[in-house]
Amino acid sequence: MSTGEPLVVGVDFGTLSGRAVVVRVRDGAELGSAVSEYRHGVIDRILPETGHGLPPDWALQVPSDYVDVLRTAVPEAIRSAGADPADVIGIGTDFTACTMVPTTAEGTPLCELPEFTGNPHAYVKLWRHHSAQPQADRINALARKRGESWLPRYGGLISSEWEFAKALEVFEEAPEVYDRMRHWVELADWIVWQLTGTYVRNACTAGYKGILQDGHYPSTEFLEELAPGFGSFVDDKLVHPLGALGAKAGSLSAQAAEWTGLPEGIAVAVGNVDAHVTAPAVQAVEPGQMVAIMGTSTCHVMNGAELREVPGMCGVVDGGIVSGQWGYEAGQSGVGDIFGWFVEHGVPASYVDDAREAGISVHELLTRLAATQEIGEHGLVALDWHSGNRSVLVDHELSGVVVGQTLATRAEDTYRALLEATAFGTRTIIETFDRAGVPVTELIVAGGLVKNPLLMQIYADVTNLPLSVAGSAQSPALGSAIHAAVAAGAHPDVPAAALAMGSVRRSVHRPIPENVEAYDDLYAEYAALHDYFGRGTNDVMHRLAARRRAARKGQHR
């Protein structure tokens, strides 16, 4: 039933599923939501079309799964809200990044063409596709040699997760895909293309993932020296008109209206990244407010009034989060993924039985057991690099470590050590920002892991910062809805919309002084291991990664 109240829809495309939320423009009230799991999930071992194994560090997805979210989650969210679709004035979307797909001139993913269904390079390369590390290493080495001015804007290192490394991998390993590709597209932009019929490149991913600084991409000369024949990549495959964050990318097409059940012609916001849209969702648009979006991985974003070069950050972009401020990004490649891996592969069957008998998850059981321990009682310290290190080392050849295990070590001991390791990783990032002149005064957490009170208290104690918590369980989707409201003209700009529609609970977890002191000692051990394995003293992780890669490639010849 129509209430006459303007509504917007936000859709958050995550790693394993897409979530849609219906939001009231006036006050940000979330009226209904729905989740759609990706049918193909993450493809990291076997390519479904052929049954062939994939090499190490690959992570692909199927683009039709994202369209399925539009077909299922959006209509279901409208139904759950009891809303009249006629009241919806705009839709906004966000995506994991850097997630890339090669397309034709019309936007068709190459994996949907018959001649490329069996070619893994024609599929979506998910953010956690890390096999382009050798290409990233060469980009970094050449940029340092040439003194490229853009390199310090990314903390001195370009990631294997980003646009150029992944594109160079396609160029070198699948020239037939590269030659057929007309556009190398961020999924944040591809989904907007599907909604509007118009390709608009968003300024956020162009800056953070596409090395666009001061209006320029890396030069033709740089790219040609990097790999002969790659010099035309920007002009031929990448460059495209940019859309500002919060701007209208276009209008909802007739086809997308049929998919979603929304009115044709409503505003569609320029695409964005899940982490960056979360900042306005939690009203964190002022300098010093660092937002940690904690899920399978963690992305840290914050605004700053001035430009600073922070070692190992993912990037700093003018207007990258909100207009008029410098947006900073850092991150951890594995957080919830690490906890999930341990529960799946490192927990004895007796724990699974105990959890089932208690009617709780194994995560909840381990958290309860770990919460009874004194800090340091387990005698362990871990490195949170099971999916590599995004910040501040920017090295996806690094791997996880747990030091101190004995025959008396139990599952809850290792689980707590892994929780603490991710908190230590966040502290490393915060201290790096502080030393660079970008002070962090508040940590605001969003994402699924806010539901673990032990983890949240550990983060407060380790960082010695008050921990605020997102007021919405679907903060990225809410952030996308905020951008949709601005694109539709319902609010004048993103900060104004954030004030009206955002939601946060301030200082929910406060540091406990005695815990802070105890964690200072453990963090010193973490920092020593961090530098020993991560800064070249012992390159054993790189050697083991190379050996594993060679062995796996031998298996799949």
C-alpha cells in the first residue's frame, strides 16, 4: 500500500551473496530486506563449465549470479517491507572491490560467449583473486625505478587485487581474451550498466583500484615498458567517462524494471564500493573517524582534511568517500575467512557435537570458551595472513602463522589467538596512519562480525580506542540507499543524507586499562613476527608459495 513516503532501495553485492534493503528517505528507517545467495559462490578450485582445476590463488565468479540478486532480493525486499514499488524514487548499489570482468562493447561478459566459457580468464576475477602477484611485483618495481608520482599515493605498493595487475595477467596469459575484450570493467560499474543500459565509471574505484590520480592513469610509456604491447591498455580497454559519488548514473531501464519490479525511469546512483558507502551509513564523514567493515575481509576507510602519504595504504583519493575531503583506504585480506577456515578445518569433531547439543554454532562455542581465558593464557601469537597481507605490507604471497602451540593447545586457544591476530593487524594499520599524520580518534565497526562481543572488546583493548558500532545490520546496503536518495534529489549531498539517514551506536565498547596493558605486551610479539616474516628478514613464505604454485601447476598441465 502506498504511504506517499519516498523510498529508496540499496543493494550490497558481497563475496557470497547480495542483500537488498528498502529505506525511507526521510529518516533512514529500514522497512524490509532480503538476501540472495550466489548460485555459483566463489569458484576457486574447479571451473564448472569444464571441470578443470584452477591454479592456486584464483577466485572467480559468474556474473549472472549478480543479475539473479536483482531478480530475487529486490522484489523480496519490497514484499517484506509491505511497500508500494511506486513509492521508490531511486536505487543504489555497491560491490566488493577490486572485482573485474572483461566485456564486449555492449557489456556482455566474455565468459557468456560460447568460445570463452571454458577460459577462466574470461570470468569475473573476484577481489580475492591473488594470482597476479608476479604482475603486481613488476608494476611496483618499474614504478619505483621510474619514480612514478602516483606510487606514493598508494603507500608505495600496488596490489595484485587491483585493475592493472589483473589486466596484465590476462594480457600475458590469455591474449585471446585480452584481444576480444573491449572494456575492463569494475563490477560496481557493470551492475549499474545492467540497471541503466549505460556504462558510467565511478570515481571511487577509478581512484583506489585504477590508479587514477590528478586526472591521469599510468602513462603509455610506463605500460609499454612494463610489457611490450600493453601500452595501449588504458586507451583501448579502461578509460571511460567518470561519475561522481552520489550522482545519477542514469535511469532504470525497462528490462531492469522488469527484473526488480521497480518503476522504470527512477534514478540509479553511480556505483560504489561496499566499504566506502558504509562511511555515510554510520555517519562517519569527518576526519579521524575510521570505519572498519568486518566480514570475510576487513576494509578500513576514513576521511582526512589534508593529503598525506601513508605507507602500505590501499590509496588516497580526492573525494573518494565524500566530496571535499581526501578519502583513505587500507585493509586486511582475511578476517572472517580466517575464523571460518579454522572452524571448518581445525576443530575436532567433539566440539561440533558439543555445539550441536547446545544448539549453537561452533563459532559461538569457541567464543564462549575463549572468553573465559585471561589475556595470554593460551601462550600463542598468530599472524593474520592466511589470505595474504593487504595493508601495510601489500603482499599476497605471505601466509598465516601460529607460534607457541604445544600438545596442551586446544581449539579455543587457537581460535582466540586468531581473533587477536586480526585485531593486531588493525592496530598496525592505525599506527601507520597516526605516524603519517592522519590521526585516528574513533573506530567504528560495521559488518557481520559486530555480533561477536568478545571480538569487539578485543579490538577496543588492542587499539585502545572507543569502539562504535553500526546501527544497521546492513550498513553497505544502507549506504547505497543513501547515495540513491542523493541521486534522486531527495537530499542535497551525501553528508546531509548521512545525517538524516545514517545510524550508529557510539562508544559501545570501551578499552579496559588492564587489558590494554596486557595486549601491549602481546602486540610487541606480533610486531616482531610481522617484521621478521613480512619485511624480508626471512622470506620462507615466498619460497613456500612458489613451491606450492609450481607443484599445483604441474598437477593441472
